[in-house]
Amino acid sequence: MKWSNSANRPNIRSADSRAKRQTDNEQASPPQSGLAFCCGMFGEGRRRLQPSITHRVTNSTAQIMKKKILLQLDGDKHASVFDAVVAADTGVERLLQYGNVTVDDVEPLVHGCIFTRGLADLASTAIFVGGSDVQHGELLTERVVRTFFGPMRVSVMMDANGANTTAAAAVLSAEKHVSWSDTTLVVLAGTGPVGQRVARLTAAAGARVLIGSRNQDRADQACQQIRSRVEGAQVESIVTSGVDLKQTIAEADALIACGAAGICLAEAADWQDSAKLRVAVDLNAVPPLGIDGIDVMHKAEMKGNVACYGAIGVGGLKMKIHKRALEQLFESNNAVLDAEQILEIGKLLTS
Ligand SMILES: NC(=O)c1ccc[n+]([C@@H]2O[C@H](COP(=O)([O-])OP(=O)(O)OC[C@H]3O[C@@H](n4cnc5c(N)ncnc54)[C@H](OP(=O)(O)O)[C@@H]3O)[C@@H](O)[C@H]2O)c1
């Protein structure tokens, strides 16, 4: 099987104009409702006109298993190879990769997914939104979902920069050692895409979450965003640079470091003597690591009373969640997998 790469990847503009041409053809065809068109040549309208021929066509198509097609929408110049490999390993049979995707590109690309197969086969097409810019990925996802109408939809998963799957894996690893409803969690660098999701998921589970940043305004903004999504969220902003971090961490039962790659956020002395801390997770895999004293491979490694996880220690679960979420896309045509839904998938895997 040949996978699309940068050399043979469909050009967005020509794909858009094809999609546009297809839309024009729809409009030029004899009066049919949108839904009748969507059911295409296998729909009710055609059946009434040519019952015997359509009956044969319907029978033969029923025997053909529709290929699993994944549309990969990515804001980066080159759609993520990582995401493509995971898709291949998960049984996706045809991957349509688009890079440099803007919000304006989305509608015709989604039309290509929803107007081609009969309703019963829509579950064999799905959309994955990736890219390194998580905010852009959110906008693309929002536009994807806004393009759907009635039953004309396919399942979609948003995991730009791995933010949702990574956050879910971190939260599930930590919750083996604490119960969120009576836990104070410190999220170091809680302003980035992964940190914000860790904070949102744990706040929704009832934790008191202290969101750290080098900058008070960014921490406040992250808190505000979570409060607007999670009713009753107990989130507080903390500035973590130029302060005695040991004192802050002493309040915490759990610590999750979500800092940029290659940045150390906490020294060993900041956390190793804590009487309260039960679990510490570092998601930075690039030396210097995010929490001094935690190795990238640690997976529930005990240091005193603290269960320690490093980025690769969490990475195995992250990959399982990513793969299971992709499989789930092809089980229905109406799943929208964002952080919360991806966390639920992880819970089923770890229960
Ligand atoms: N294992 C995996 O599969 C996987 C997948 C995705 C991500 N990751 C890792 O997870 C971590 C978080 O990812 P992300 O995309 O959310 O990270 P990010 O956006 O690159 O950075 C997160 C936060 O780090 C802080 N930061 C940036 N530069 C800093 C510096 N020089 N000194 C101190 N703090 C700094 C910033 O917070 P403030 O400016 O507010 O202080 C920023 O919001 C990264 O280490 C990433 O590599 C792992």
C-alpha cells in the first residue's frame, strides 16, 4: 500500500477546487434534497426510478467492505509523519494527508468525506486534526464540526501536538496514586497546551489545581479559560519563577510538569523532601528534564513516598490511548474526540 507523502500529497488548492466542482455538480443535478444527494446513487430517489438495477448495485456494494479512510488535517507545512505512522499501525487503509490547512480549507475537504459514501458507510471515513499549533488545531476542529449537519458527519479526533493523548496519559498515570477529589495538584508550566488540558481534566475530576507559569497574567488566563469550561473548577494561578518552589510543592499531593522541551522547572530539593507529595510526573523528554531527580524512563518508580513518572514512562500509555481513539473513530460516524472523550478512552484501557 502506498501512503501519501509530501511528493504525492494532494494539493489543497486543487483538492478544494475539485470539492468545489463536486458541490457545483450537486447543485446542477435534478432537484433532490441534500440528504437524497448524500445517499448518492444508492439512495431512495434512485431506487424509485430504477428499482431492478439499483437492487443489484446495492447488493454488490453491500458485499464490499468499505476501506477505512482517514483524512489528516494538519496546520503544519508537512502533515505529521508520527500521526500517519500511528494511523497505519491502527489499521487505517487509506490516509489522505493535507498540510498547511487553514480554517477556510476545511469545508470542501469535509464535504469530500460526507458526500461520497452512503449513510451506512460513513463510519468508514474519519478525520484526524493534528499539527504543532494546538490553538490552530482547535479552530480546525471547530470548523470541521460546524460543517457537519444532520446525519451527514464522520467521526473526528483532535490531537494537535499530541496534547490530548499526552494529557490524558499523564492524568491517568497520576490518578493511580491519588484521588482527584481530595488532591491538590501543582501543574508546572500549566499554560501550554498539555498543561492546560492536564489542569482542565483534573479540575473537572474535582482536584484543587494550582496552575504555574513564569508570568502571572498567563497563569490567570489559563485559570479563566478552565473556569469558563468547568463549572465549579477550583483553579488558582501561581508564579513559579523567582519564588521558593519548595514551599509551593509542599502543599501538593501531586505534581505534573508540563514545561517546554529541555527546560528544568524543579530541582530535586524542591520536591524530594515533601511529606505530602504522592506522585510526580514530568512530560519533558529532552534533557535537561523538567523535574530533576525523575528519569525519562521512570514509570511508578518510588522515590520515598513519591511515585515518579518520566516522559517515556507515560509515553506507552499515551500511544495506547492514541491508537484506541483512532480505532474508535471507525466504530460510528458521530464521535468527536477532544480531551475529555480521549480521557474516557484511556480510563477504559487502564481499568
Ligand atoms: N510524551 C509525549 O508524547 C509528548 C507529547 C506532547 C508533548 N510532550 C511534552 O510535553 C511538554 C508540554 O508540551 P507543550 O506543547 O504544552 O509545551 P510548550 O507549549 O512548548 O511549553 C509549555 C510551557 O512551558 C513554559 N516555558 C516555555 N519556555 C520556558 C522556559 N524557557 N523556561 C521556563 N518555562 C518555559 C511556558 O509557560 P510560561 O511561559 O507560562 O511559563 C509554556 O507555556 C513538552 O515538554 C513536550 O515536549 C510530550
